[in-house]
Amino acid sequence: MGASWRVPFEAVESVRPFRWDKGTPGFAGWYYSTTMRDHVGYESWLERDRLILLDRDPQVRAISSQPFWLHWHDGRRQRRHAPDYFVRLATGQARICDVRAEDDMDQRTREAFAATEQACEAVGWQFEWAGYPDPVLMANVRWLARYRRARCGRPVTVAERLLEVFSKPKSLWEGAELVGDRIQVLPVLFHLLWSGNLDADLSGGLLETGSLVWAKGRHRWVG
């Protein structure tokens, strides 16, 4: 890894195919990432959820799935592991993300993650083991991901008006109604929540008509 630090792993093809076989616990698929403007593969719903969160993270500039094989010898035999995601951050820093629920971790997986973390430390990369996300946050972000594409943020006049209206915190429904026809306004509002230009407490409860929304940079509570 030290000799290949210049390789743009965020742009490589996956080292193995994504497949799903009947009767297996995994579920493979492709997620369209607005960060990448392309599809990124996943092999489980949990990996898909982590991919959605990475796609929304403003610090993430690029993502690739299963970017390389890591080979090592554990003292008894040769081993290898393909990490789930390579992430390029806005700082230029690299992060490897492996996804597995705690209750699905066996000894072999723990050893593979430990070896990957050690390799990352050796070359100055970050390593993240991601388990189950907060269920309320994840439910909200999945909903907002439906509106992640740029077309949902148009017309621009509606987006600008929403930012003005929510310069002071208001309920989602009230603010949308002040801007215009909710059929046109709500997709733009959800896009602004996805992009972070509008904020809401996504972990405190499921988004609903009465959810408090405010423009980015504003405090949730104002005097």
C-alpha cells in the first residue's frame, strides 16, 4: 500500500463482482451517488445505508466500493480482504470503510478488519468500522435521498425563497405553505435538507409536517 499511495482508488473498478444468490444473507445492488455522478455497488442493505450517508456527507468528495485486495499472512496462512469502501475526503485524506453489524462479526471478520486498520495506519489513512446507524436518522436520510438529484432543487427561485422563509425556524408545513404550492415546494425543500442548506433534527424523530426546519448556520432556538 505504501508503494501505491498515488493510485486514485476512488476511480478504480471493484476487484470482484457484486452478486446476490438466493438463500444468501447479502443483497447486492447499485446506488446512484450524486457525489460520484455514477453508480456505486453495495452487497447488503447495511452497506447501502452507509453509502447513502457517505453520499450526503459534505466532507466526502469521492467513493468507490471494494477498491483493492489487501493480502497478508496471519502466521498460519495467507489471507486477503477487499474493504467495502474507499473514501476520498475534501482534505485529500483517504478513508477505508468496512461495514458489518456487531452481531454479524465473527473472529475471521474481526481479524480482517484489524489487519486492514493496521495497514491504513501504516500509510496514514483513516479506518472506519461502520455498524448499524441510528434508525431514526437513517429513516429520515433514506427519505431525503429520494430528492438528492440536482433537478429536485429547481426552480432556483423556490430554493431561494425557502432559505429566506426558514431564516427563522418554522414547521416544515408552515414554511412550505408560505412559499407556494406544496406540490412544487416540498421536493425543493427536501433537496435543501439533503444538501444541508436547510437543517432539521433528523435524529430526534421522523420528519413530519410539524418538524422544525431552519436555514443552515442558524441556531435551532432563537430568542
